[in-house]
Amino acid sequence: MGTIAQLFESGERSADKGYFNNLVMLARVDGKIDTEEVNLLSRIATRLGLTSEQVKEIIAHSDQYPMVPPVSREERYERFIQFVKMVTVDGKVDPTEEKLVYKYGIALGFTEDRIEEKYPIILERIHAGVSRQDILEEVM
């Protein structure tokens, strides 16, 4: 059901929490959240304007935060890039993590063909240290 505050928060805030929750689920898919993943999650939470209390709530009650896909094409690609970055941040991509990235790609409105086309490009650029903005410009 959620808290009273959750009932009255903006759609954008709800979407940010859903997005952050999905990143937490990606980080957890291999059974643990590594230090590198925690650091990335912290940076993303700060960028989204989430408080430490909100982060703790999302981690503790992840079932209460559904994914709310962004509307714009650019935001969808940015989220997909962030999902890929999350699974690569610990230096290895677990097959379960990769499967989840595909699932979230579909939830973001991408076709399997589009994911299969863009995922390897994004993965390679992340490993090469290319900035998120440059990756975004390339894949759009």
C-alpha cells in the first residue's frame, strides 16, 4: 500500500524511485551488492535527488516501487545505458544480470532486435571509458 507521503508524491518522483529500484534489483541479481555497485547507486541516488532515507526504504521494500518507463526517446536510452553500466561496474557481467538488462530494455519500450543491436555497442563503449553523454549521442 505504501505510506501517506508515497500517495501524494509527484509522478516524476515516483518514476525516479522506480528507476532507482530497478538499478538496485540489477545490482542484487548476483546475490550481493558489491562496493562498486553501492558507489554507483549512491551517485545515481544523489543525481536523482533521493535522500538516504528514501534509498533505505527502496532497498528494504523494493516490491513497492514499480518501473515507470520514461516517455522521451532520449530518457529511455539514457536509462538503458545506466542499466548496462550497473551490470558492468563490478568488472564482470553475470548471465543473469544480462538477462535482466534485456528484460528492462523491453520494459523501456525497445524491441529485442534493438537491444541486440545497441547492447554490445554500449557495453564496449562503457569498457572503453566513453562518457554516458557520448554513448547516448552515438546510439540514438
